[in-house]
Amino acid sequence: MANEFHRPALFDGSAFEAFQGGEDPATINRVAHETAGALLSRVRDDPQPEVIERLLAYTDDHGIDAVAELWARASAHSLPGSLWRIYLLRVLIRQDAEMASYFFERGTEVTAGIDPVVAGAESPTGPKEITELADQILRGLFTGDFAIALERAAAFCRIMAQGCASIADDAEIGAPETASTLTTRALRFETIGDDLSSSAALWRHDGLD
């Protein structure tokens, strides 16, 4: 990430726009893979509720920089890269749940496919519901089908991308700067969604390192 985060870090819009999905270094950080693999296997082998809750709240207590230091430089199509993206999305939602739910609701209105069903959010999706969705997706990485959790997150990203793009279209004439920002954000969501879909497919074929 281009910005230097503080504890607890606020993941503002400028930080999200700077996120570069799919452009991670070719050389994967060994520690990122070891920590991600050890964490996932240990928790999934013995999913104690109190441990799961601590993992859910980790970035609330320590900031997103604590996760970024471990996993942000890993490939998008890797275990640490996937975990990083899920934590990133959760932080983004929790820091402005009202705006996130606004984008999501618009996205569900203009999305013709099954992504709203796959994402699994309650309808209508307000700030409370979208915050719960973020927790459900992250919890699913540790307690459920890992690939399904990734697919839910990917569907969420595609809905958000559609919502941002639709609102950008509305703002194009009267607020071109806002439209440009939202278009960029839509592309970021789309990129992360594609990355998570690819990771889900790799996981199902034992190819997600």
C-alpha cells in the first residue's frame, strides 16, 4: 500500500484508490505464506469460537497495517494474498458501512445475475446487514468452505463495482470529479473480485499456495 498506516488505521478512500490488485511482486514473501498457511490450518483444525472472534476483530484492535505487513505484498492468487483482500474489504465496509451499503444496494438493483444470492446479504442491505456480511465472509474462511467464502467475497465485489459504476453515471454531468473517483473505485472492486474468483478456483484444485 502506498500510504503509511497508523494504529488503528482508517482505510480512507484515497488508500483504496491506491490499491493495485494483480501487480504484486513476482517473488513471494516466504513469511507471508508460512504465516497464512499456519494460521488457516491451525484454526480450521480446531475452530474455537473465541479464537475466531479474535481473528475477526484483529484489524479493529491492531489496524490494517498489521495485516498488510504480513500479506499485502503476496500474489493476488495466493493464500496470503486472498486473506489480505478479505481483511481489506472488511475494513473498508466497517469504516463507512452506510456508504458501503448504499453502493451495495445500488449494485443489487442493476445486477442481472446471481451475485446478490451468492453474496448472501440480507435484503434490504443497510449498514448493520453489510457489516454482518463482512464478518460472515471472514468467518467462513476459518470455519466453512474456503472456496465458498472467497466466492461470496468476489460476488460482493462485483455488486459493489456495479453500484459504484451506476452512481458514477448519475454523477457524470453534475459532479465529474466524483464520477471519476467512483469509476476508479468500481475498477478496483472488479479487480479484487476477479482475483478472489481465481483464488477460489485454485483452492478447489489444491493450487492455492
